Amino acid sequence: MRMSSLAAMAAILLGATQVQVDDMAKTARKPFNVTIRVFDSTKGPERGQDYVLPVDSPNAEHAVASTTANAASFTETMEGG
């Protein structure tokens, strides 16, 4: 591939990325309070602890989905391990 072809492809990719970023920046976000419950599965959810997490999101569905995904990736260090 010639150098000018590579430069043109890079400019197209950068332009496409900029359009995507600009579109994302225009999305209005609203504040939501999402409650999650952290519990030991051997003891049941009734013995868990609730946390209210503030989330800025375009809508309630997205707020719950993103909070759930973040909570699922959270791991707590076990005592002695």
C-alpha cells in the first residue's frame, strides 16, 4: 500500500471516530439512584446490604444495566485468602 493510501485511511478512521464521539457527547444524561444488594449466596439475599449508587445515564434501563455490569465485575477479597 502506498503511503498516501495509508494516510487517507487514517484520516477516514479518525473522522469516523470523531463523529462517533461527537454523537455520544450530545446524549443528554440524567441522574438516577440505582440500588444494589450485596450478599453471600450461602446466606441468602435477605442478609445482604443495600447500596445506593448515583449514576448519570441517558435512561433508567441503561443506568440499571451499567450498574449491574459494574457490580458483577466487583470482587471482594476474602479473609485469609
